[in-house]
Amino acid sequence: MRLFIAIPLPPDIIRAVASARVALEAHGASGRFVPRENYHITLHFLGETNELKDITDALREAVRDIKPFVLRLRDYGSFKTDGSHTGFVNVTCDSDELDKLYETLESALWERGFSRNRGRLTPHITLGRKIEGDEDFVLPPQKAAFTANAIGLYESRNVKGQMRYTMLHREMLQ
């Protein structure tokens, strides 16, 4: 199974991110856009594995001392690699709880034999991949915010050429 760990988004945030995508497309950008039902904030990509018990144990351990925290949508950004852009909406946290969650999750996974992510967490919600025509795009200031109170383990499957993400397990923040 192809798995990743992420923060799920509430419906009002999904609508706000979908509006950002519409604005990006209206700007003239094109690419492989993410369907709105797949929006999330990735914490750790696990790849191909069937170690569900170890992963769910790591999730349970990671959230043990983490309180819910506020996340805010910000501006548009992109990762540029090999001439291709991955476009996204930046996300910021009002406290250090997201960083604490990320570090405890990385440690809990590492203790169970999973690899660590490279570098720091850059919280974002991906709008699309292989984006072209976004060079001058400026997303109007975002006011949307939500309280993150859970993380989830997701399976990523290709169904008829479309990626589908299914939550397999959820852990609530304390």
C-alpha cells in the first residue's frame, strides 16, 4: 500500500483552497490540479509499506502530548524542481504545536524503522503539479483558519488514472 500521514481539512478550508485554485487557473496557469477531495497537509510520506500496526502505534505516540492548534492559509508558493512547479497554498501555525507534532511523529516513525523526512516541515496544501504560467500569480491575502485536531493515515491509490486518498486511521489531538 502507498501510504502517507496528513492533517485532514474541514469543508470551509477545502472551499477556500478550491477558490485559490480557481484564481490560479483564471490567471492562466495550467497543470495537473489536485481534486478538492484530496486536499490535505502532508506530514510524512511513507511510500509502499504494509506496516499498519507500526504506523498506527507511531501516530498514537506522536499525538500523546499535542494539543489542537490553529492553522492559517497564507499566500501562494511553489516548489521548483527540474523546470516543473508544484503549486500550493502556504500554511502557518499560531503556536509551536505543529513543529512539536512533526518532531514527535518523525521520532516515533524512526523508532519503528521508517526513514526520516529530509529537512524541515514546510506546511502547505498542494494545488497542482507540473504547473506552468504561475510566475506572476499573487493569491489575495487569505483569512481562512481552522483548528487542527487530528492527523490521519491515508492510502493513495490510482483509480482509472485519478489519485484517490482514503483515510485508514485517525488519531485525535489531546
